[in-house]
Amino acid sequence: MSLALSGLNIVDFSMGVAGPYATALCAQHGANVTKIEPRHGDWARSLGRRHGDASTYFAIYNRGKKSIVIDLKTEEGRKIALSAAANADVVVESFRPGVMAKLGLDYASVRALNPKAIYVSISGFGQNGRRSRLPGVDSVAQGYSGFISLSKDANGRPVKVDMVIMDIVTGLYAYQSILTSVIHRYSGNTSGHYIDCSLLQSALALQACKLAEHELDGGGQSLYAPLGVYETADGYMTLSVNEDDAFERFSKAVNLPKLQDEPLYATKDGRRDYKDEINASCARRLKEKTTREWIDIFVAHEILHAPVWDYDDVLKDEDIMHSGYIARVQQGGMDHPIPYSLPPGVDPGHLQAMDAPHLGEHTKELLLGWGFSPEQIDKALSDGSAVQRPQAEPGAAS
């Protein structure tokens, strides 16, 4: 498979998940990604349990990059970073608005040296507005965007989705914006491009249809019935029964003639109006058999369904593991290869050849590649403006 982004040079100042995910996707398609880290490293290295000098979050979202440690608090460190950005095709950062300007590394500063640069700023609330200077993380975006209101527990309390979904969505939108800008460049445009990519905007974009539906139709609307999660005799499963012919097959499959015989349920609109009654009947019936029994029945009747699996179920499923959707990749510092869910279009062989970098692993290599002399590199390392990872770092696996 062709690596479409080969030769694209990206300088990545971002930390966490959103920015690193965007640049990791670029790396998976052949881009050269340089990760610029502070002395203590990207804070995602300690997001969750740490293995050596990386967590699973860091390992997953930083594969295929090279790490250089630059102290941006020093004048020399800032000069090194600006030199790197001045020769990059894409620059990505995720500081609060105003920080990069104070460092002399904002879009205006980079563009003065590199007019063709594509510059992506990732933040919680965007670069302007009343909340722009506030910190923003995934849970903040879930809350402000209304996303948490979609899911409630048995007591009606809103429940946060237990994954950094808005970080991931923001990373996908940032990646999309980078690709769009790259295509624009190669179509003949010679000017640079600035991209303001916030978690809140991305969270709202994800929910565009739900917001429009809420405005026009009010909250709590169902697409059709039955639809949702139902308890079985030994677990849970999902059902999705939309069209009239599917509802007829479903009524026969669950052996509930009253569903089929009730005139009020004859159309999709009618079933939507009486969704509570239909769902109650389905809920009672599905408890009478095991998930496996219902799967066999629904397969025979061509009813859209799925068991509600946990991650153990997913990782031991032969079809998923043999499909190539998940690859097991090695990461230094971790006891065994970890599962990596491959995005569509990624070459598994290229991914296997990657690794997430150790902190400052490539500092000397990158400085030399950027044209710094050995004497300049030694000076940068001696005065602390740049840091090379030791050959044997205490507590970190090689």
C-alpha cells in the first residue's frame, strides 16, 4: 500500500490525545513526525498506569514519531524549535491560546519564516471568545457540548462516556483539516493555512444532527422502535428494527403476535408514537432466553442485533482478530504486545515497524538533521536547552 504522506514533515508540539492522534494518523500514512517534548515529557506519558516511560495512551497515539526534548523556557530552546517549525510542512500545537505567541512560536512567527506552513492550534474552546483562555479536556467538552445529557443512569443522572471520545474526535477533525490543507497546497496554492481546532467545536460537529433534531422536534426523540439495549436471561443485547417488513419478521421471531396484530404498530410513525409500549413488551420477552439463543433466532429472521460485549469478548473473538481490524504491536517498556485497532486504510506492515518514542530518544539525531553542527548540539545539551535521553534511563525500559 502506498504511503500517501511520505515526505511530509510535521513538527508536533501537542500533548495529551487530540493533537497526538492527528499526527499519529499522519505518521501511519508515511509522514515524518517530530514530537517536541518538555523535560518531563508529554503528560500523556503518565495518563493512567505508566509502563517504563509511557502509558498505553502515549504508546497508542504516538507510534511512528521521533522525540526531541527542548526546553522552551530557554532562549536557545525556542530558537531550536522555531528553526524546526520554519522547515516544517505542518506545525501542530495544543497550548492554551496566547502561549505560543509568548514563546515566539505562534502562526505569525512561523509564517514569517515559512509562508507555506500549515499551522494547527488545538485547544478546549478555540482561540477567541469568553472561554478561550480556560483549560479544556475531554470531560469539559463532553459537558459543555451537551453530549453527557444523552446518557443517563437508572436514576436519571447524566453519565460521562468512559473514554476520551471528544479528544479522539478532535484528533480526527484535525487530521481531516491537515489533509484538506495538504491537498489544497498540492493543487497549486502556495500560501500557508491556519487551522483553529477546538474540542468544543469538534464535539458540537459530532452532534450536528442531534442539535438540529432537538431544535426542530424537541428532545428525547426515537428514530424508531424497537431500538436500544435489552436485557436477556444472561446478559444484554441491542436491537434495531426499522422498516415495516423488519418489524413483521421481528414480531414472528420473538413470538409476540400482538405486536404484529396491533394496527397502531403498523407503520414506523405509529411505532415511534407507541415506543414505550413496544419496548416494554420486547424487554419482558427478551429476558426469557439467553443472548446466544436470541442471536440464533435473529440471524435466522434477518433482524439487526448485537450482543453487548466487553473488551475481553472483543479481544477473544476469532472473526475480529482474523479480520485484521486489530494488530498486536510491541512497545518498549510493556510486558507483551498490545492490541492496536487499525484505522481503515492503514498498512498493517507499516504500523508494525513503528514504535512510540522514548522521551528525548532522537534529540541528537534530529538536531543533526536540522543542520546543527556537533559543537552547537553539544552546547545545547550542556546548557539544557535540549536533552538527549540517557542510554540507560532509570525506571524506563529500552
